[in-house]
Amino acid sequence: MESSIITQVCKEDVQVGLKTGVPSPRPKRWSLKQPRRSCDLLGALFCCLRPQDGAKPAPSPPPPPENDALVKLPQRSLLPEVTPEDRGKICAVIDLDETLVHSSFKPISNADFIVPVEIEGSTHQVYVLKRPYVDQFLLRMGQLFECVLFTASLAKYAEPVTDLLDRHGAFRARLFRESCVFHRGCYVKDLSLLGRDLRKTLILDNSPASYVFHPDNAVPVVSWFDDADDAELLRLLPVLEELSRAEDVYDRLEHVGGA
């Protein structure tokens, strides 16, 4: 999706430009162009592309010392230590927008949640639709995996949405935009920073740009906007049941064909 914090999302896909730079189909209902101000607010909350007009990307690491005497500083893992309850389980990193929910500033009569979000001193209502079977999906995922929410959206939006969405407490941890790596115009979810064995780590995401560093760990998910007949999460459960028993996800993903 050609979106950015304050750029082309307004011209083309105002409701699609929520997270990454991979083209997505235009949603069936929320495709009307919004005033530029609304576009900017939407992008500031959801999208993860090319910060411009004063927006600050994630900081880049400092350059090495001029004398080539590289000093390696210990890097803190994004996740805490594995709990005894999850020891031995695969870590499943799960995306939010267009994977589990779809959100919009445009009022929607059948919204599952309406979340107030303060932006620049004003409160705006975000209307959230849950993907079909998401409750069943999260309940089972929480039983099978060490589940981690990882979204490129801002915490001020994603945190309250996840509070309402995760009724069963599936997510052991939550990571937001500041935990992403800004790389070639996108916020990437770098699995090597989690502090987990990559052979026992999966990422479920609708955007390949989000897992460009670790495509072999990915279970691709079809983007969702408002299709009431969608059954993608239900379809994925048998695949994930099998993956949950893997000693090495690379081996198992190869056999199941990714997803």
C-alpha cells in the first residue's frame, strides 16, 4: 500500500494505507476519499511508511568508531524471559491491522469497538471491525503458542484495541511501532531482536514487507477489510496446530508449504 504518515495515502487508499508498503486491495466499503486532515491522522496512527513532514523514523544505530575498534554493546531483547508456562513452545508473532481487525475513522454502524484516541490535543473515534473467527483463533493460539502481538501501529491506538480484542489473554507481550526497524521506507518486524530461537519463531502477517528480514519464518495471512464470509483464520488453524509441534519451524514450514 502506497501510504505514509502524511502523503499519498490521501490520494489513493486512505483506508488501506494502515501499515506497510505492500499493495493491498481496496476495501469494499471504506474507499471514499477523506479530507486531507483525516488522512493525516489515519496515517499517523496506523501506517508504517516513509515518515515525512516532521515525523521521526526509528533511530538508526550510531556509526562505528573511526579507528575501527568496534565496541559491541549488549542489546536488550524486545521480549522478557520465557515463562515456565510457555517453555518449549513456539513463539508466534501476530500482526493486528488487516490480520485480526480493520479500523477506520469513518463511522461504521456495525463496528465491534469504538476506541477514542487523542491526537494533537483532540480526541478522535476509531471504528474497529473484528475479523470473523478471531475470538476462536486467539483462544486456540494462546493454548498452542507463546503469542506476541507485534504491530507497526502506534500504541495509543493498538493498546486499547488489543485490550478489547484479546478476551482470553492470548498475548504474553505486545510490541508496537517503536520496536520496528525502519528499513527502505517500511517498518520491519525484526525477529532476531525478540530474544527467541528463530528455529522456534513464527510470524503471522498480511504484509510481506513486515517480515522481509525473515521470510522463512512467515505464515502469510490474506488481508482482511470487511468480508463477513471470510474464513482465513479458521483455515489457518490446522496448519498452526501442526506447526506448534515443530522442533524446527523451517523444516515444518517447508513441508506444509508455508501456509
